[in-house]
Amino acid sequence: MIDPIFVSAFFMGLIGSGHCIAMCGGIASSLQLASNKRQTLIYSFAYNIGRALSYMLAGALVAGISSKFATQNSVFALSLSFIAGIFMLLVGVYIMRLAATLQWLEKVGKTLVWQHLVKFNKYLMPINSPFKALGYGALWGWLPCGLVYSALTWAMTSANVLDGALVMLCFALGTFPAMITIGVSAKKLSTLFNHPWTRIILGSVIIWYGIYLLIIATDKLVH
């Protein structure tokens, strides 16, 4: 039986695709400028596979670290679930654009990680091969993103490194439909995902799931 958290991670990626378009849409669209459709598709897949690999590596790292502490302290493990629920609420509000609830986290990521990694861009430009597209996706997978960081809080609750990587893989797969087709229908997708009612509906789904996680975590902490 498939673990519900994997399914949830996939739908989180799917629901949050509008944010992905805003963050990486320009990059993904630029890869669609290849000379033919076959090459365009190859470049898009390579870029997104590279991005997924970075997400998986990050998921494996946080799961590996957190699982060491969780096995020694059950309260720590439940606290991670509580934190994951809190982040779901923040993501929901962020997607609904009611407040920049995750902007502070993106600033931290930019300062600690991204400002150092972005320097490697020069070694991958111009993107004229699938391998460069793969490398470019792997690099941009570390772009500071509140949605990705929130997904990582789920990976932190994983029992082992493999499960942490799988959570982030499922999240990445959820973003694939929008990111791979963005060159063909970027304007339509952007209009759809940025429509106020779309943001409210999708944000509400994530908020309700966050409340559900908090109720479960709180109940376990109490008992």
C-alpha cells in the first residue's frame, strides 16, 4: 500500500504548480526555444529531472539527520509532524497571497545557499545539450522556494533517507505537468493558476490538510 504522505506530497506539488511557474517559469520557457519539438521535450525533461534529483538529495539529507534524533526521542518525532502542519498553513496562506508567510524562509535560503550556488550558472550556459539542461535543473533545484522548503518539512518526518528522497520525488512529479508544458501554454497556465479563485481554492485545500496534520500531531503529543 502506498504511504499517504507520498500521495499528499504529489498533490502538494500539483497544487503549488502556480508558484513553480512564477519562480522557474522563465527558465523553463527558455528551454522551449530549441530548434525542434523533439529537442524541446528532451531539454524540458532533462531540466526537470535535474530539479527532481536536487529535491531528492535535499530530502534524503534532512531525513537522514532528523531520523537520527527521532529514533532517540519520540517527542522530537511528533514535534516534526507538528512543524509540518504549521508549514502547510503557511503555504496555504502564501498561495492565496494573503501574506508573504514564507518570504523570510526564502531570504534565509538565498543568504545561506543560493548566493554561492548561482555562481555555477556560467559553467552551464549556453544550454546547448541535454546534459547541460540536466545540470541546470539540478542547480536551480536549490533556488530558495518556500514551497520546496515546506515539502522538506514532510521529508523530515520520514523514517529513513530513502523515504525522505521519495517524498521529494513525489513532490517534484506533482510539479512536472505544469513545468514541462509551460512552453506550450505558459500564458494560459499562468492566468489559470494566478486567478484569485484558483489561489483561494488551492490554498484552502492545503490549509485544511495542515489543520488535519496539526490535530493528529497534537493528539499524539497529548496522549
